[in-house]
Amino acid sequence: MKFLLISRIDDDKALSFTQNLGKDLRRLGHHVQLYHETDNSSGISISMLGTSQMDIVVVIGGDGTILRSVQQMQRQIPLIGINWGEVGFLADLEPDTALSFLASLPQHFAVEQRMRITFAKDGVHLGDALNEALIVTTRPAKMLRFSVIVDGDPAGQFRADGLLISTPTGSTAYAMSAGGPIIDPRIRGFLLVPLAPYMLSSRPQLISSDRRVAIRLESSKPAHLVIDGQQTIELGVDDTIEVSQSPFSALFVDAGRNFFSKVNDKLRKL
């Protein structure tokens, strides 16, 4: 098996664990390549490290490290996370069980596809999100006005501090903190969650990914589009953001854990 190991860089213990895990996997006869986030700052991306030849990307870190890794892969490779963060909803393994799991993986392991959302403006691709995109004002304590357009027809207008456009995977992240529901990641849909809406009737909405969805800003205040907390894009006062399902799903190694059981375990740690 060919592994690419990616470690968070702000924790010496995580870096040491990653190096030792690599040595253990090599000792068992596997091919291992290590990548640190410092490589990216030097102009070396994950995609440049021959990921097309890799079987699995193993990420040691929190959800942020996993999201960055997915963002940096031009072609998605099956990924599994080892939790080295606070809660780690995207990580299926703990450090003490990681080696035994990876060493026992069959050559044809099961893979779970996770929907991503593509965002565009005037037909120009802005980015893809595995968790969510946030539209938020650049001026604190100022509200934004939004219109939601579904299949070409106006479907709602509201004022709020911001708007989250989340995947089902992202429903356990910012969207959950903002009052959105937890959604089975096997469902394909766009979860819209207003942040601190002015009217109580402005509720979260789950819209099928088969529909054409657009978000139109109708506010004189400047705003930002933040994708997975990694990429920030300035928006004009009348910009329309086109929302669609990405043709490139994120791929996760199936660790055999029931989603709802895992979420229950993670929530008990909060």
C-alpha cells in the first residue's frame, strides 16, 4: 500500500507521531511519503507529490488540517483522518488505534464519497467546499440582505448577520452551532442557515442538490465569501453566487463507523 502522511505543524507531538507512524508502516512493507504544511509555503503542493500514485492520504490533525488537504488535492485520493484536534468530526481514527487499522486495510478497501459544493460568480469558478461557505459582512454589527433563488424563481428574502451554505458533511460544523440540523452525509443537498436572522421566520432550509440555487446579495454593505475557512473572496453589493454540486466528491476511507454513533460520541466530548 502507498501512503501519503500529512501532519499539522503546530504540534511537536503530532509531528513526532507522524514520523513514527511512517517508520512503522515502512517496516511493515508499505511505501510512505511525508508532507508537511511547510512544504506548501515553499511552493510545493500536495498535488505535486505524486498523489496519483498514492492509495491513501492519512491526515494527522484536526478538521482544519483535513479541509486544507482536501482543498489542495487537484484529484481526490481516498483520505482518512487521525484525530489530533479538539473534536475532529472528519477524523475516524484515534492515535492509539491508527497503526493497527492502517496495517490491516485490504488492498480493495471501501470508500465513502462526500458531496462538495461548487461556488461560482458570473460563470467563474470560485472554489469548492467540503464543509461550508460563509457569506458575512466585513463590517461588524451590520446586517446583510439576501435573496434565495431556486430553479430561477425567488424562494425567499431575509436579513441576517450572514448566511451559511453547508454540505451534509458540514452540518456538524458551523451550521450546527448556528442552529442547523444534523444531516446524514449520504443525503445530497444544500443546507442554508441564516446567522442571527432579523425575522424568526427565517429558518434553515435543506434544498436538493438537483435544483439550481443562487444567492443574491441585496445590500449596500461589503461582504466576504469564506470557503471552508481556507479561502476568502470579496463580494460586491449586488453579486449573485451560483451554488451547485461539485462533480468531484471528497473520498474518505470507510472505517466502518456508523455516522450517527460517531456524532453521538463526538458531541459527548463537547
